[in-house]
Amino acid sequence: MFNLKLNDLKTKLLSPKYRLLQFVLVLFLFHFPGEWTWKSWRFYHSSFIQILFGFYCLTEYLLISKESRISVFSHYFRTSLYCLLVVCLNYQWIFQTEIRFSLVTYAFVHSKDLLFDIVSFIVLWQPVHYFPFLYLTINQVSKIFKSQIRFGFSLLIYFLILWSTLSQIEEKGHEVRQRNKNQTVYRTLDHIPENTNIVMVVLEGVSRKHILEHKSRYIDYSKLDGSHFFIPMPHTSKSLYTWMTGDPGLASTRIESENMDLDFNLPKYLKNSQNFRTEMWYTQSIYFEGMEQYFPKIFTSVWDKTKFEKEYKDQFATFSWGMDDNVILSHLKFFPKEESPFFLLIGLSQTHSPYFTASKENHSPSKLVRYQNALRENIDLIDQIIGVLSSKLERETLLIITSDHGESFGEEGAQIHNYSLYNQEIDVPFLFYFLKTNQLYVPKLGSSIHFKDTMLALLSNDNNETTKTNQFYSNEYKLQLNCKTWNSEIQRGLIFEGKKYIFHNDTAILYEMDLDDSNRVVITNQIKKKLVLKKMYE
């Protein structure tokens, strides 16, 4: 009896009426970016994806099993579930991370902000990501897939596109790795002169490699070639917090109120111990991921996109994640005359996806072209800031240029940021430029977790041995950095004793490489692998 029911179910599911369900099963099994191994498959099939797939299958089966005509509502509900599942699978593919319930909750809470990123997300799709929607459309308007031969042919086309896409990703990754080079030319610094103004410009999503070829009237960015400056997590709010506190905060996805460092951060030290005036100008909104609860408490004054819009009305164009960064230049013109030294943190936004420019149309289909255009405007803006500060201020001013994280454009299969620990996302530019003396300082190696310690040591002229190991402008500097992808366990990283390690959770492969990501090898020695993972998860 049981076998008869099972055979009946099997016959039903293989019938032409269930072609869409059969295709969804193929997508569920094969539509992911990892290697076709059980470990990789399990990683990209989280509880959320499995529940969503199961819910769709149950809905599809129940609706088709009905003898009566399917209602319009039921039809749209089924189609919506199909589209949601495909979008989720595409998201995992594009950003190479698993969708967990925590990420779904995050997307729901911040849906208003993330809504503007939908177009930027779809632009990253390749033919393999569009194919399920093409199949759905044809299935809805035609009975072409009722034939087993035609259905089999459609699956063949899908697998050919799938194979071609995976091959292109692997080939592109190999080309990027071949182009990597090792060069090292650097300087050291003993102290920052007393009463020096400090202006720190934090670019948005700019990796060190993307700034090297840009020209400036004041700064030779090619001097960054061969240096390495690492951030622990490629995500804006977490990175800004690390810059000010030295806390990598790998255990959380946002700035958490119960763990905020309100006393031992850089702005508070400069204000209380050095009598600095401290301000933060940020062309994105701070009302995001706990930033509004933290930065106004540690800076004397905070201006963000919301405040700039109210002050300057319609003078500067805005976009989903920020605004025309030239608002900084206008605001700087009204900066009060110096009575005491100041620390000014400037956070820019134009190089955030979808990559905004103010001076010209930026509708290139290439996101990398749009990104470079936006970065070009930011480099020009920094030159103008240097000009204004040089003419406006009498005392020495130190300009610090860096970034919150880098940006991926297909390297290692990654896109935008958050989910990769390769250098395009965590190796950022970092330099000191003294305006009056025209001196440029680039550390050989450094990390944002030691920025506060380095600044305190240079400002207090503290040269004891303990301080030197955390001061990246010292020859005795040593870096041990644990890294993690944001809101995901797709990758864990460790930088230790001149080597970099990345653990891919989806494949359980641990790579060892040089700091420039070259000479990559798989660690097969289980004893060494265990020791590295233990240190990585400390």
C-alpha cells in the first residue's frame, strides 16, 4: 500500500504539470557559487533557504493538486515565492555568503535604506542569474516545457551557462592573482609635533590598490605600493568604531550600546588630555547600526548627511547612501579660526555603491568605471581640502588619508564588500601628510586596531618598548590581526608573523599566503591547521 502511494507521488511529481517545481529542485541543488562538494553545498543551504524551498514546494504541490482552477491570488503568491527564492539564491551567489535568519532580520529592519541598493545588486547579475526568471516567464505563457525533450534541453542550457559562469570566475581570479606584486619602500615616524591639527579623511570603500594610479597635486599615491594596512572587518560602522577605539568588534554586526567604549577612545583622549576640539563630518547618515548612539557621545560636534541636508537645503545632490562630498568643502570654509588644535574626522560617501559623481553623468554600465570616476572626484576634493587648510591655518596640520574598507569587483568571486577577506576588501590606503612641511609618511605595515595606540604614542612621544610593538610607524611594530566577514562566517582570517591566513568555511579549506595574497597554498598538515584555526578564533 505504501509503495503504491509512493509510486503515485513519484508519477505526479514527474508529470509535465510539475515542470516548474522540477526546475526549482535543480536550482536548489546547483545554483550556488561554491565548489560542488557536500561541505560547500551545505554552507549555501542554510535553514532559511531550506525552509523557503520547502514552503515553495509545498505550495506548488498543493495548488497543482487541486482539480479546480487556481485563483489569481494563489497564482501571484506562488510566483512571488519563486522569485523570492531565486533572489535569495542569487544574493548568496553574488556576495558569496549564506543567508541566515539574522541577515533576513537585518534586511527587514533596514529595508528602507537597502531598497535603494536593489538596482546596484541586479546590475551585478550574470546570465545564469537571469535564466530562472526567463524560464518562469516562458513557463507561464507557453506549454513548451511540457515536452520532456524540450525540458531537458532547457536544463542543458542552464548547466552550460552555469559551467561557463563558474569557469569565468575561476579564470578571472587566476588573472588577478598573477598580477599581484611585492614591493616595499617605507618610512618611520617618532612623534607628531605639539599642537598639530589633525584632519582624518576616511574614504568609503576604497582599497589600497584602487588609489595607486590616481594623481594628486600634493600626494604621490603610488608610494602606497607595497605597503599593507589592514582592517579587521570590511563593514563601515564596525570599521569606524575600530578606528576610534582599537576594538575590532568581531563578535557583533553593529555598534552595541552595552559594549561601547565611551572613555578610552581617541577623540576623548585628544579632548581631555591634549585640549583638542573634536568634530566629525560624515556625508552618510549616522542613524544606522548604532552609530547615532556612539559618535555624538565621543565627539564635541557631529554633522552627518541629515544635518548637512537641513543646513544646505538643495545645494548638494544626494543619493541613497550619501551625498555630494563637496558639501565638506563648503562647510570647511565656515570652520572657526583656530584657538586650540582640533581633530576633524571627515567621512566621505561618493564611492559607495552605486558610485555617485557630482560633476558629470556617471551612467557607465561598468560599475568599476563609475567607481573610479567617483574616486577621482574624491581625490580632487582632498586636494581642495589641502589647499583650503594650507591657506586658512597657521599651525602645522596633519592630514591622515585612509578608508573604512575596500571594495570587490569580482575578485575571488566577491562583489562590493562585507563578505571577503582578500586584500581588495581589507587592505586599505593609509598615509600621513604634513601640510606645512609637505612630508609624506607611509607605514610598511599597519592596522586600524593599532591606530589609536599609534596616535597616542606619537602625540605623547612615548617610546617604551611595549608601545613600539603597537606603533606601526616603529621598526619594532608587530601585527597579529584576527579578521572576519561581516554578519557571516563565510571566511575567517588571521595575519600573523608576516603571513596571512584565510579559512573558507564553505569548503573547510585553510589558505596560507603572503601579505599581498600571492604564493597561496592550502594547509594540509592537520596539526598546523588546528593551531592556526585556534589562533584565528581566539
